[in-house]
Amino acid sequence: MKRNKPINGKTKETLVFCLGILLVGILIQVAGWLKGDRLVFPDVTEILRAFVRLLGQEITWRRIGTTLLHLLEALLAAGTIGLALGLLQGRSRTVYTLLKPTMIFLRTIPMIVMAVIIMVLAPYPRVPLIATTLMLIPLISEATCEGFRRIEPELVDVYRMNSGFNALVLFRVYLPLMAGYLKQACVNAVGMGIKLVVTTEYLVQTRDSLGKAVYSSSYFNEYEDIYAYALIMVLLALAVSGIPALLARGRRK
């Protein structure tokens, strides 16, 4: 008799993830049944039809492009600033203490309040980028600082015997040793970032964006489209967060 091959970790994880998506669909169905309101909680088949219909429209891809551009710009800006601040905080306890109140403020301030403040200070088209960047900086800087401090002192002493701290040491010693912390921060930043971007786009009515599309769908009570856009955002977050892993795998090959 032939033995069935055991399911590997990746395949099992994919199956469980698909079951999780199915669970979300079941919860929507149950909510609609309990509420007795198929307008707010439409049938899953209606959501899937709306999803396919939206993907077939050129305007949807233009909206995705606008939101994705805001997200990538915010991730790049927050990553650069957060990495620099995190390294400074990790190297100096004084800098860490000095910046701690600012990081607490950025981490705890409600998104709506941040967006309103930025709307007063900056042009509306730049609000999604600026507000999202500011909200993501603490996430990146704290991960960088923690990763910096968790490096074994013995490994640091090795490079100190031959060189001082410089750009070469940063990229060849520190960043590889901090990779686990930075990768997790990147994944978290993508998930949080797309929610922040869409929220600010919704508030400022950014033209040709997913936030504007959600607003229009809610205004016309097209709730199946809202759920379909939510599914698109989830897929976007998964795609963007998977890019670093693909790049790392390509380098290993």
C-alpha cells in the first residue's frame, strides 16, 4: 500500500487560510440572517459577483493604482524615517527617552484626529500620504530599536575590533541581524497602512481612489460593492506584504 504524503506546512497554512476566508463568508451570512437585513449583509454570492464585476471595470484598476501608490509612498517614507529614528533610539538611551512622548502621541492619536489636523495643514491630495506616514513611523521605529538592542553584544564587538559604525557595517551587520524584526514590522505596516490610506481617502474624497469608491457605494447603499472593495484591499495587502519574501527568495537563488 502506498502511503499518502503528509501535507507540508505551506500547503496546510494555505488550506487553513482558505477556511478562514470561508468563515468570514459564513459570519456575514449569519449576521444577515440574525439581522434580517440583506441590504447591509448581502448574500456571499452577490459579493462575489460584485467582486468579479468590479475587477472587470477599468475605473476599479485606476482606483487600485491610486490607493496602491499612496500606500507604497507612505511605506517608503515611513520606512526611511522610522528606520533612521529607530537606529538613533537603539544607539542612544537619551534619544530614546527624548522621542518616546512623540512616538506615544503618534501611536495613540485617533486616525480621524490626525487626518483632520493634516487636512488643515496640507493640501487634500497629500493627506493620505502624510497622515499614513506619520501613523506608521512609530511601528517601524520601535521594531528597529528593539531589533538593534536584541543584537548579541559579542557580534557587535567583532566588527568594533576592525571598524567603527558606518554605512557598510549598518548594511552588512546590523540590518541582516535585525531582519526578523523589520520583516514583521513591514507586514504589520502594510496591513495597517492600507486601512489608514483608504480611511484618509474616504475623508478627503480623493479622486479615483478606493476610499472615494467606498464612500460612493455607501451613499448609494451598494453594500455588496463595499464588501467587494474590502476583499480587494485584503488581496492588495497580501500581495504587497509578500513582496519582501519574494525578493529575499530570489536573492537566495
